[in-house]
Amino acid sequence: MAMRKNLKYSEDSMRQALHDVKSGMPVARAAKKYNVPRITLYYKKMGKYPEDRRIGAPTVLTVAEEQALVKWCFFLSDRGFPVTKNQLLDSVQLLIKTIKRPNPFQNNRPGRHWYELFLKRHPEVSSRTPQNLTSSRANVTEENIRHWFIEITEYFI
């Protein structure tokens, strides 16, 4: 028996192919044009598969929860406290524990694989090595620090 190869196509390609099929293009032609599986496209057209389903297993966190994490990462980073890998994983662990959602993680803490896929799902977030910012540290004033604490207080309220 031949092994099935794992086809890779984007959600956007499938969406465009489905649009063309609904506009009258034959399924086989649309599948070839957008390089998507013909049977999957046919089943989506017939309603057997949902149109908006993502490829692969579902994520543990919802899209909104992941967007909130991304926003939180940028918020802290803008204030001079970039989020480390361990801080992000600890935050996800705390979130999962708080909402009591079942998950496949050991000790409810995501691992390296989840982190890598999170970065892949959100290319705007990147892992970087911080640089020495001595001149920036020299320019910090008491007023800047007080303003920062006011912003943090407003964010958590």
C-alpha cells in the first residue's frame, strides 16, 4: 500500500478555489489551478466539510486568546520589557489553568513545539536577542518612570 503524502496548501488558496467553484468553474480545474486537493474542495462545495476549517489539529487557545497574547507581548515590549519564551509559556499555562480548558500539554504547560508553532502562526512576533541599550538607560527620567506606572495601572484597570 502506498503511503499518503501530506499535501500543503494555504487556507487562502482553498478559499479562492471554493469561490471559483461556486462561480461555475469545474472542481477539477479549480483544484489544479490553486494546487488544492480535489476531493477536499468537492466536499467543501457539497457542504460535507466546513468551509472555514483550518488544516491540521485545532489550536488549544482560540484565535482571540492568541491575539490577546500577541497584544500583551507588544505592550510589554513597547514599555521596555520584552517577553521571554518562558514568560510566554508560563502565561499560557496560567491562562489554561484559569479557564480550566483540557489540553494535551504536560503539567498544562506548552512546550517547545507549541512555542514554535505560535511564532509561525504570528509572524509579527519574533524571538530576538536583546541588545545593550546603555544610552537609552542613561536618558530615563523620573517623569518617564512615573508615566510608565500610570500606563500600566490604566492597562490593568
